[in-house]
Amino acid sequence: MPFIRSAVKRGTKPEQKQAIVDGVHQALVESIGMPSDELFNLVSEYEPENFFYDKRFNGIARSDSLVVIEITMRRGRSDAMKKALYANIAANLQKGGISPKTFYIHA
């Protein structure tokens, strides 16, 4: 079962946190076949003055409300599965109103 940590800027609305959790979870279910009842996502808030990052990292102009998604899972997923997972997370978050300029996925 994957374990997810989602870090959001302090003051992020509960609805946006829920959209992040739902979007990542649905992508895991659809992309790697994770059972739908295996939801483990720890959401934490960071103070902007305690998070330093390059706003142009990986060639993307990022906003001041960066969301970091960290996924820990066992080995054995193919590169194709991982690419599909990342693409599905991005698509799901966009559907939830979260711009790709505001998130970073680390798995």
C-alpha cells in the first residue's frame, strides 16, 4: 500500500486539501491498481517562510502556493505505470482546480 504525504501552504482551504487527496487517490487506483480502500495520505501545512524552492524548477513557473506530493511505495511498478500515475495525478488535480504550476510530485 502506498503512503502519501501532501504538503500545502498554511491556510489552504479544506476543499482544496480534499481535492488533492481525492485526485491522488483516484490516480493510484486507476494507474497502479491500488485497492480503493487503501487510502493513506498525510496532509500537512507549511509556513511559507520555512519552505525554500526555485520557482522555475524543472522549467515550470511555479506559484507561491506550492503543493508537494510524496509517494512511498514498494518496488515493482514499471516506468510506464509510474508515468501513467504522474499524468493521472496531474489531470485529476487540474480537474479539482489545482494548477500544474502549484504542485510537485516525488515518488
